[in-house]
Amino acid sequence: MKRNNNNNENVKWFIEVFIITFILSLFFSYISTTAINDINLIPAIIILLIVIIVGIVFDIIGVAVTVAGEEEFHAKASKKIPGAKTAVKLIRNSAKVANICADVIGDICGVLSGAISAIIAMKITAIYQLNFPLQFLISALVASLTVGGKALGKGFAKAKSGKIIWIVSNILKPFYKEKKEE
């Protein structure tokens, strides 16, 4: 019976993640590629870099939540420090939090950076009238920045997981009502 409930929860989680990812990806792909078509080269490159950085930051959060321990946050929660219960909840739901951060947001950023880099390559090719496939070079550069940034971020996330979760829990604190114990 327990296994069947677990399977149902997994299917439900899959459906939720599928729908969230589809809607967010559709929305952000449309907005970013439409916007990138209508702006100059330098702002387009800045937006591309922001998308890459967002993907790296959320990957760091995803790793941090999987390696962080609850203990330090239990101590803060016992002292009724705001944000501590949110941190514990993040850690207790680490699989889902990591999935949302590293997979959903991270992968959407990866898809967006690919689409944006293609538009940037077309813009550069048109501006400078280039006759070679610049897209391959830009795609390789974007992939290298993304993978390299995530590689650096994983070590940082592992070393500073508690501090990262503390920052995230304090950012989320206004959106999450912590239950007050009486």
C-alpha cells in the first residue's frame, strides 16, 4: 500500500513539474526571443549573460539544498529566528527543490541561452556581413560558460550550503508563512 502511494506521489510530481516546465518554458522562450529580436546587440548579449548566470545560481541552490544539514537551522528555529523553519522545509523537500532549481529553471535557462545565442549570432552575422557559421562558435562559448560556471558553483554550493540555504530561506520568508508555535 505504501509503495502504491509513493508511485502516485511520483506520478503527481511528474505531472506538476511537466506542466510548470512547459508553461514557464513557453512563456520565457516567447518573451526572451521576441524581445531579443527587437533590441540592439549589446543589450541582447547582456540578457544572454543574465540568463546564463540565473541558470548557474539556481544550479548552486539545487546542489546546496541537497547537501545542507538541518541541524544548524533547528537551533535557529528553536530561538525563533525568522527564516529558520523555511530553511528546514527547503532541506526536507530537497529532492523537489533541487528538481525545480537545477532541472526546471536550469534547463529552461539552457534552452533560452541557446535560442538567444542563435539570435545574437544572426545579428552579428548581419551587422558584420560574415560568411561563416558563427552560431557554432557562440553556442560553444555559451555551453562552456554554463558548464564551467556550474562546475565552479557545485564546489561552492557544497562548501557553503548552509549559508546559501540561509540566504534563500530569507528571500522566501515573505512568501512563506512560518507557523508560530505557542
